[in-house]
Amino acid sequence: MEAAELRCTAAVEQPLPGGLAPRRRVMRDATVLLGRNELRQPVLRLAGGSGAAAAVLSFVLAGDAVRLFTRFAKEGRAAVRVAPDGAQVLLSDCPPDALLRFLRLLRLKVAAGSRDAPRRPRLLDRPPPSFSVISPVQERDLPGGPGRPRAGQERGERPAEVTRAERRPPARLSAEQEAVLGAVRSGKSIFFTGSAGEGPRPLSSTPRGESWPLTPCFSLEGTGKSFLLKRIVGSLPPNITYATASTGVAACHIGGTTLHAFAGIGSGKAPLEQCIQLAERPGVRQHWLACQHLIIDEISMVDGKFFDKLEAVARAVRKRDEPFGGIQLIICGDFLQLPPVCKANEETKFCFQAKSWRKCIHINMELTEVRRQTDKTFVSLLSAIRVGRCTEEVTRQLMQTAAHRSERDGILATRLCTHKDDVETTNERRLQQLPGEVHMFEALDSDPMLVKLIDAQCPVGGRVELKLGAQVMLAKNLDVSQGLVNGARGVVVGFESEQKGLPKVRFLCGVTQIIKMEKWVIKGPSGVHLSRQQLPLKLAWAISIHKSQGMSLDCVEISLSRVFESGQAYVALSRARSLAGLRVLDFDPKVVRADPAVLQFYRQLRRHQLRTQDSPHTHSDADEKENWKCN
């Protein structure tokens, strides 16, 4: 009955005559239940408070009077109008996934209520009052199910779209992912890791008999770190949960902010006392005190010294001696990918080498089930590259890719570059070489004074310049079922003749579509929401390896001759969806390397995980003393 119950803040507003402000009653830490009364009518029951302040309120949900306001449901807020006079229940601070399940159940049960309820008996025959938690959704409850209409669900809704969403089975977590989610729900601080590949992947064969394995049918790939992370974010109350990442683009993917912006201590290189003073500023301090769950994605690029500084700041600002000031940490990433960015004369220090890592992290887990490529040869090749092994067979396979076809249907392979300057130069030069008029698209930003901050976190720029024949890639999932996903490659084949002149793009998945403006919402300073409206397109003759993290590209051309970091070659190669869609130029086995300290950390992680796989959430004191001695 999990979907029929919510724990959140509930406020009941009841209108008063004469235009007076509505009477408002707030119930914090309320239990909200969806059930049925003795007449089998749907009932919304709220219980909250304790002692003399305890209260229970119930509302019969008559189908015609009920309206749902779900615009902010993904942020953990919604409203239910429960009576014809406008009385409503406001729900806030809800775990977004739980709220969405609850609203779906409520909508469907209310729609089915009139058919399920028996004819109202005479007053003398009325059964004694009762309340029972409502049953799960049945097939007959679904719009379009047996005896149910497909349209007219709710005024102000678009029934056909709601029906498709409600009929789509939810993506399931693997056993490994369920173990991680269970640890999070138990309050443990956890680090989970896995190999690269976190977006959609092809599931079946090549369309139209082409040589590249591309198809409009997609699912999760890699070990599903990003998919799992989004489920974790959705399972926690948003008012006490802060989602962060080491880079702006990664933060945007999970609807959060950068770790540095959350911390409010700049680079963290100032003395500890000065960092504490920075974190004590109004707004910043409020975040530190409110935070009970801190999510950090792409942890490999966070410097270990910065992590130690954060841990000390957390204890000082929150005035609590527990590790990280009592905040639960949910940390995700792959240390075998890009390391922290350090100056030439500085030694790289990973987060697992931080002095405070062992006392802060209760559980370390590696996701091992690969969901990326169905091509076992490519999976095996990437697994070897990830740990710095480059056998003669791996070398032979990668050198053979130099002969792969790099163009199809006017769409070229994207060149992955190690340096940002090479990317900008290549894209600008190739766009200038195209004949024809430049079509310029300016972004609409919510706060022009914070353009630099939006630029740092939004995957598309404030200005997008295109021409007929421009090589582009999508920067946002538009329609996963058709293959229009983040990283999907295409070519501009025309522009609308209307005033906006929107581009028409032909994609490798076989779809040709007019691309409209999309909106990105990011969190700025002090929790302020910033937004950018822009075309979800970027030029794709070239892209940097750093910017490609989290992407899966249809066709990739890579020159690894200028690789300068451990893990960089692996990140570049693992961006390809398949070996057939990969072309490696001037390959040298020497560029394939992994940091020895990281390899040692993962060896110990696997040994520990094998010992505890029967009960992955349980750690003895002896285990904790031995846990990850990689400093």
C-alpha cells in the first residue's frame, strides 16, 4: 500500500465568505492516506501533530469536485481541490517519486470511484463509519481499461498523454540498485560506483539495413549510475535534500547545483577559519543547517583536500561532532574516469584518499551489471581499457577502427578532443566553411545578471549559430522511444520559413524533426531557481572529453595522441555506443593508463563487497577498521 501513503507537510485551506483570506491549517510531518469509507467512496485522510495538538481530517473525494494541480510535483509539491467550494489540501516537502505515485493512484481511483461505489443506501441502512486504505491500481482502473473511457479524465489535463504515461510500466531497478536505494533509505552514507555509460542505449538491430547499430528503441545503459541517482533524488524529501555535482553540466542533469556553489567556500584553498566564515554567511549557512541528505555526483573530479575542508566546515557550521556534521552523504562516480583538475606542480588527491573519507562513508558499493552495449566484445574491450590494460588484441581492435566509415546520410562522426581550445577552433572553422546564411538563436535567461553562472551549468550556450548542413547533437532527451536523446547526432537540413526560423534536423536514428526551444532549470545561489530557454542543440564537429561525460554518442572519431590524464582515454572510448560507431586515429597503447592508487582502491572494494554480498548493508567494526586503506 506504499503508493496510498505519504509523509509530508500538509496545509488545508478553506475559503471564507466575503472575500476574506482563506482559513489555513498546517500539519507538519503529516501522514496522508488515500482510502475508502463505508460507502466505498475515495477519502483523503490527514493525520498530524501529537498530544493535544493531534488532529485527523478526512475529505470525501467526489469525482466532479476533485482537481489536481501537479505542475510542481517533481519538486515535491502539489495541491488537491477536495470540495466544490474551493477547499484544497496543499502537499509539500514530499519525496517527488512517492508524490507522483500517490497522485497517479488518487487520479485513477477517483475516476473509477463512481463505478465502484454501490448505490447510496437509505440513511437508516447506512453502515457504521469505517476507513480502509485503498487498494493498488487494477487494470479496470486504468483509462481505456475494461469499461473505462480513454478521454475526459480531468478538466485542464490532456487525457491522451496522461493515459500513455500511466500505462507505461516503470523502469525497474536491478538487485544491485535496489541494495543501494535500500542503504540510502536506511540513513547510511554511501558511495556507489560503476563503469561508464549512463544514458539511453540501443536495444536491437540496425534500422533500414545500415551498418551502424542504431535504432529508435532505447533503454538504460552502462551500470545505470545516473538512472539510480535520479531515483534516489526522487525518493528523498526535497526540502532537506541537496543534489550537487563536481561540474555544472553534471549538476544540471540531476536538477541540482555544483558542489562548490552549495558549499559557499570558493575554491576551498583558504585557511579553515576563513572557509567557516564564508559558510556562515546568510543563505549559505541556511543550506548547511537545512541539509540532511547531500548528494554528490561525478565524485572523481572532486579533490580530496577540498572534501576534507568541506567535512570540517560542515561540523563547524552545524555545531555537531558527527562526521560531516551528521549529514547523510550519497556519493556517486567512477574514480577510473577523469581525476580532479590540479595545477602542474600539485599532486592529485582523490576523495577516497581524504583523511575524512573512511569515517564519513559507511558503505562502498560497485555496480557490476553492465547494461550498456549488447556487444560483448566491446564491453570486454572497455573493461580492459578502464583498468589500464591494453593487450595486443585490444590494440588490434582499436587500430582496425581507423578504417570505419565516418559518414552516413550526411552525418559525420564527432571528433572528441582532449583540449577545449581544439573544440572551439574546429567547430567555428567548420561552420564558417559551410556556404549560406548563419541563423542565430539567442537564449532567454531568467536573470541576465547571472549569465556566467547559467553558462557554467547549462549544457547549451547563450547563443547558438547554425547553417544548412551544420553537424549538431541533441543536448537533452526529447523522445527516448524514437532515439531523440542527449548526444543523438544529426545534421541541419532546413529552417522554417516562419519568423522564428526553427531548424529542421535529420538524425541518425532515422527521424527528421523541427527542433523547438527547450527550458533548463538550474539552482543558483541561495537556492534561487534560474532558467534558460534555448535550442537543445550544439555544434558537433568536435566536443571535449570533459564535456562528453554522461553522454553516449552515435558516431565518434577520437585522436588520443594528446591524452594527458589517467582515465582520459577510457572516458573518450566509452562515449561510443558501439565498436562499429567508433573510429580511433593514431592509436598508441601508451595512452591507456589507470592511476595505481585508484586500482588499489577498487581491488579492496571488490574484496570487501564479496565478503559482504550476502548482507551488503551490514559492516562490523572490524570491517570499518579495514575499510579502504588507500591513503
